[in-house]
Amino acid sequence: MHNLSSKADWLWVDCSDLDDKETIILSEFFGIETKILNNIEKEKIHPSCERYRDYALVSIPFVEFGNTLQLHPISVIVKEKIIITSRDEYSTKLIGNVVETLGSYMIENGVIELSFAVGRLLREVADENSNAMMSLKEQIDKIEEKALEKPWYKSVTHSVFRLKRELFTLHRLLWVERELMSGVREGLVPHIKIDEEAELIIHDAIDDIDRELEFVDSYNRTLDSILTLQDLGSIHRVERTLIFITIMILLLDVFLIIGEYILGTMVG
């Protein structure tokens, strides 16, 4: 790091699952409190920006949707002309995509500014969120199909309410993330000076988040429709049950009348 920092215009150090020894090295080299490096991966699961002395700590988690909603935090420390990213192993592909983009840009243009790297990182986070939205849509489609086939299934109701809770969490995360990116674009985050090119990249990322927020609202309406369908299915099921019971009562009445008539004939 000493060799690189003396030769480069700016430095990006990417860290995955820091161990104690690596944490101490980074802390001493960059003059950052050890406790900050120890805690950022454990605690920074929501978008945030904090200022510590001569550096800024920005948390920009992204979303994964498998069977349930999962958040993967990426903490970015910006100090003068240094970027440190601290993350978990799952984020390796995301960081790799950013590095590949920076490499291609460098081949064509020769120079990369620190703000451009920050902008590409934010854009990649927005792209990952978009991928998660597609997975979420697939889950909703499956639940909708099941509700159409068997609307009275309780498992459908449980799945709908689970997804609605996760959509609420997702909406809150995307909204705060959007505000954070807007702050970066407007130059409100300490030590991150955005040039015109980086501003355009972040603007695209914000547009992606706006679209995702619209999707979240649309998905919520779809889930509400599924609940309505379930209510109608339950009503129809009750109606069928009542009709069946009514028919059975009528048949019993008929049998009783016939029985009384036969009994009366035999007695007479």
C-alpha cells in the first residue's frame, strides 16, 4: 500500500471479510479507528453517511432476493484521495463488475477520477437492486398463480403477508438509498467531489431506484389483489358450504315427511 500510494493519483483498497490483522494494518496505515473497521460490516446494513474527523463513511447496501429478502452491506470510506470498501464475500461479483468497467474506461480515456469510481460503484448497487426486483416479481407471479388455482389456501395468505413486510423494508431502504445518492451527486458528502461525468452516472442510478420504487408500489397493489381474490374465494367457499347444508336440510325434511307418511299409513 505504501508503494501504491506513492505512485498513484488515488488509491482504492477493497476488503472482503477483514480479519483482525488486516483491520489493524488498515487502521494504522490510513489513521482510521479500529472499532470503525470492526463494526462497519456488522452494523451498517442501512444506507447512511457519517463523518469521522478527516474521512467519510458511507454505507450502501444492496438487495438479494432468494426465498427471502437479504441485505449485503458495502461500506465505503473516503479519505482525501483514498477509497476503502469493506464488504462480505457475496459482493465480490459486484466489485468485479466495477473494476472491469474502470479498466475499460481507462483503456479508452487513460485517466480515471476518484469520483468516477464512486459513481460506478453506486450505479452497480442500483443494478443489483434491479436484479433483485426481477426475482421478487417471479415470486409474486408464482403466488398469484397458486391463488388463482386454490384461493382458499392459507399458505398463500402467509406468503402474501411475508412479501408485504419485505416490500416495506425494501421500499424504506431504496428511498433512503436514493436520498444518499442524491446527496453524493449534489456534493453534500464530505471528501467526495463529483465531476460532471460522475454526476451523470449517479443520475442514472437514481433513475433506476425511482423505477424500482414504482415497481415496489405496483407489487404491493398486486399482493393486495391476491388478498382480495382470497377473500372472494373464501366467500364463495362459504356460499357453497351453505348451499350444501341447505340442500342436506331439505333432503332430511323430505325424508322425515316421507317417513312420517309411511309410519302413518302403517299405523292406520
